[in-house]
Amino acid sequence: MTVTLTGYSLTVDELVRVARGGEPVELGGGVPERLAAGREVVLRALERNVPVYGLTTGVGVRKRTRVDRSAQPDFNRQLILDHRVGQGPPAPEPVVRAQTALIANGFARGTAGVRLELVCRVVDALNEGRLPPVRSLGSIGESDLPANADLAHGLVDGFPLEAKEGIALLNHSAYSTALSALALADTRRLLESLEVIAALDLEALGANLTLLHPAIALQRPFPGLRASLERLRALLEGSYLWDEAAARSLQDPLTFRTIPQVHGAARDALGFAGRQLEIELNASQENPLVVADEDRIVSVGNFDVLPLATALDVARIALAPVLTSASERAVKLLQAPLTGLPEGLATEAGRPESALSELGVPVQAFAAEARLLAHPVSVETASTSHHEGIEDRVTLAPLGARRLAEMVVLAERLAAVELVVAAQAVDLRGRPRLGAGTGAAFRRARELVPATGPGDPPPQDLEPLRELVASGALAAP
């Protein structure tokens, strides 16, 4: 399929398909006309020689310096070179593809004032896979200048830029938005898998399913809570836990009993973050902004993606309790007093081997590291010494997105351990009748990692299970 870029209709799923699936893009109807109208405003401002930031003036403190019309090609080329200060390893290719698609989509609105030829060059480079390395570190989230400069330098190699096109390629937050879109898409998929494993935990413990009573959401009508309750009931449809007297306890530990509440809160947080992201995907992020209806170019701060940065903070904060609860459930399933099963889920009680006991160590390590990544970053501020104090605030959106992506990877490893532990407990309970969804998950897990038998060490390679979680296949119906 081909994704059509109009500047107004790009979805997260489309962006992910372009970034990871290599789908091509094309410009939609009406884009050439909008580009032409925006370009005419730029040319008229250039002809009048009025002060316009980044067009007839320099940038930063050099906004006091005028740029002659004859100097435009050199000025725009130098503007990109001056901002190539990124550091660190290159960003993953899907991030750069998403960044490029977002630049083209932003240009399609016509508010950047660039030529159709430049937009077509960006689109062609994306479709043909001619994208340069983009260094991953150095952006403070107030326009991703270093990352955008790396990308722009590669995109326009040998292509002469005209007035305003240098700043249009630089002064936006496409890199932050690209990182955020992919991280949030992965988090949404992760939560679906974590919910399947959480449901299997309930069967592994022999939990009391009153925690899924429909009255819970009726009396506390959070959308996420309702969605999690419904999904957990569907995953456990047909489970032995619905049988009369199946529950082993009147009230189970909170990390079991509050799965719907904790997961529901994460669902609501991700819903909020997703709505913020959907707006940002199709928003003008540039400065200065071409207002064609008024024949003006105005200085603005639309590169400040604080709505997205705070949403990323919320997403990480809401994900942390999900992971902490998952690690606690895994540890509790290893404890004989809580499960009624042999310590460490050994096949036989009283044997000297640890069985799965030591898996409680890495699972807690993953959760602890994830919690440290959850701390908010959008509250940070920058020194006012740069550019005479003009550039005096930041969003740190790239850091927020990168931390969310790192949390997801840790969560996948945590989930792999949790799944091994839950599956072993189910085996020790004699493989009772499992739910429709949990039964499928159990079978997938056992295809990849066998049960731990008498005298066996804990499984040494959980990467297949991590990949299963990461792929989303575990959550598939």
C-alpha cells in the first residue's frame, strides 16, 4: 500500500508502516497548490526585503544580521552545516524513515514556504531508501536541530536550496515526533501482551476471579478499567477459575487483585498520549510560519512539543506500576506459602535445587531499572547562556521518547521471565482447563521453552519468549 501525505491526515499506524514496513508515500491532492501559495508569500517577502527570521536575517542571536538576496544559496547551505552538531550512535533506520515522512507531511501543509521540488526530493529519498545516518544524541526537544541537520545534509546533497528552505528543513521536531510515535506504538502492543501474561498469572496462582466482576467498572467508570476487565474476562473464558470453589483464597495479593486497575490506568494514559501524538503528526512545527491568507510570515514557537513531551512522561509513569506489579507477581509465584506449590516451582518438593527461584533476581532488576526511566523529563530547563539567553527552555522530548523505548525493551525481558514462571506453575497444577486466550499463550510459550524438570537449571535462553512478546503474536487472538 502507498501512504498519502496531505499534511492533515497521517495516522500512527500509517507512519509505523512507512517506518518499519517500508511502505512508499505520495503527495495528496491539493498539496502542490498549497505549496505554491506558501512559496509566493516567501518570494514577496524576499522582494520587499522585510525582516523575516531565517529568511532575510540570520538565526539565533544573529537575527540582527541581514541576509542579502544574492547570499541566499550560501546562507541556506551554511545554515545546515552550522547545525550538524549531533553526537552518539546513528538512530535506527525506522526512526529516520519516520522522521523523513513527518518532514514531508509537514511541508505538505504549505506553511513552511518551500518549493514543490524540495518536497518531491524528500519523498523520493524516502521511497528509494536514500537516507543518511542521523546521530541520535544532541537534541533538547526545542526543534531537533542536530538530528534535522544530519538528515537535511544528506537529503539535499547536490541540490541547491533557495530562500527559507534551510530553516524549513531544520526548525521543527520531526525527530522527536518520530521517536515518540514508534515508542508509543510499541508500548501499546506491549501492554496487550502483558495483559495476556497477567491473566495466565491468575490461573497460575489459582486466583479469586471476583476481581473481574462487572460491577467494578459500573461503579468506577474509567474507560481503561472497563477495557481491561472486558479483555481479562475474554482471555479467561472457559478457565477452571470460573468453577465454583476454584479460588484458593478470599483475597489475593494486590498485584493480582488490582490487575484491571493498574492496566486500566496505563490504557488511559496511553490513550491520552496517543491523542496528543495524533495531533502532532499533522501539525505545523516550523518557525517562522507562513500564513498565506494574510500574506505574512510570523515568528512562532510551534517547535515546542511540550504536549507530546508531557504525554510521554505520563505514559512512562503509568507503565512503571504495570511492570512493578508484574515482577511482584512473578516473585510471589515462586513462593510456596503463597502458591501451595513447591518452593521455586520445583517439580518435586524437598529437593535441594533452586528450580526457578533465581529468576526472581533478574525480574526485579528489570522492574527497578524501568522505574528509574519513568521519572519525568519535561520539567527540566536549560541554561540561559546559549544565544544570549534567548533559547531558555526545553522539552527534552527526544529523551522522553528514548526512555519509553528503553522501558519497553526491559518490559519485554521482564515479561519473558513472568511467562516462564506462570507456565511452570500451571504445569505443576496439572495443566488445568485454561482460558481461551491464556491457553493459547501457554501453548506458544511451551513451544519455545520447555518445562523445568527435576534437577534442571532454570531456562538459559529466554530470547525466543522476549521476541514473542515483542512481535505482538502473544496477544494475537
